[in-house]
Amino acid sequence: MKVLLLVGLGALFFAYYWDDNFDPASLQGARVLLTGASVGVGEELAYHYARLGSHLVLTAHTEALLQKVVGNCRKLGAPKVFYIAADMASPEVPERVVQFALDKLGGLDYLVMNHLGAAPAGTRGRSAQATRWLMQMNFLSYVQLTSLALPSLTDSKGSLVVVSSLLGRVPTSFSSPYSAAKFALDSFFGSLRRELDVQDVNVAITMCVLGLQDRASAAEGVRGVTRAKAAPGPKAALAVIRGSATRASGVFYPWRFHLLCLLRGWMPQPRAWFIRQELNITTPAAA
């Protein structure tokens, strides 16, 4: 019976995601600020937006990598593309980044927040210092960017796009500080969506729940702890593009993550079993 229920739910989700009314032309000329744009899903997002004719401001920590992505975006047809190297772990940086984007583009239609800080998995990442750094990088900087960009997005009836993780919906082992920051994102933007709705502010919020990203920092953070495979960057990025362009409230990639999030409340024991399959059980217990 449970198997049939899961198969039925899977068919419904497939039908839902297949028919999303995505219009690529809607992104032509859109003004996009994209963070974490130098590698992985962020880099692929930049390339998709460039192909679709969006105006871009890209930011990430490493300037050399950003310059490479900017050059590729120009080759792909982006009418305007600017970059600013910035470390979101510094509290003063988000204001500088948003102001730069507003100056260069004259306003924003999309704020796509994809930057990521990953602490080592296990006990090394549970110190107060590591947790404080992760909260600034993976949560507080998102709040700062949002508050600074919201007036412009309100004027344009634009969109906030938050690239998050399954660990912001389903807690698992060896990821305490990282998971805490991702849960904070989910709660903050879920509450903000309700506030904007009751205030009749036409700004969409799309929460994107992705698997392990195919970037070196993410892989290093869970090395030896998980069996999970990285999500293919181009496909994950396209799912984010389609969901945000259609103003969907949520995007799940791979789609089975939506089922896993539902299982969290419905069937706690199978959920625990699924999570355990992702772990490398030979990893030593925490000291």
C-alpha cells in the first residue's frame, strides 16, 4: 500500500513539474543579481540567464573565477554583465553588492541568492566560531541582501530566489551548524512570504531545495560522510530558472526530495531509513 502511495505521489509530482508554463522570453531583459556565481550551480545559472538575454550582476568570492564566467556569459549573448568580487562572510559586504547592482542595472527584477559556506562535517564544524561564521555566510547575508533589494523588487514586482538544501527541511547527521543555517533560511523566507502577501506586496519568493552541489567546497565538507551524489549543475540550475520564472513557491531537485520532505511528517521511521542510506556508516562516531 505504501509503495502504491509513493508511486502515485511520484506521478502527480512529475505531471506538476512537467507542465510549469515556463516562457523563456519572460527573462529577456530581466535584471538579475546572482550571488555564488563563480562555480557549480551558480555558474550554470549565470550561463542560462545569459542565453536567455538577461542583464546580469554576478558576485562571488574569487575574482579570477568570476572573470572567466563573465567572459563566457558575454559569448553566450548576455546584453549586459558586470561583476563584483565579494565575501559574504563580511557583514558590510551585502550593502556594497546590492548598491553596485542597482547602480549598474538601474533596478532589480530577480535577486538570486546562491552563495554557500561549508564547514567540515562532524565535530570540527560544531564549534561556536564555525557556527557563527556559517550563520553569517549562509543565513544573515541572505537576510541583509533581501532587506536591501526588497524596495527595488517591490517596484518591479520581482522575485526573490533562495537556493537552499534538503538539509533545510530534513535534518541529518554530521551537519548541525550547516543544517541550522538552512532551517533558518526556510523559516525566515516562509514567514516573509506571508508578510508580503498580507501587505499586498507583489514580490514572489521561490525556495529551491537542491541536493549536494557539484562544487569543490560542498564535496569537501561531506567527504567520507555521505554516499549522496552531487546534483548535475546545468539541470539543477535549469530547475531553479524555470521555477523562479513561473513564480513557484518551491523547487525541488531532484524531484524525489519533495517526497522526502513530505515523509518527514507522515512516516518518520521510513524517513530515518532513507537518510541512513545516504550516510557512510563506516565514519567514526563523534568524540
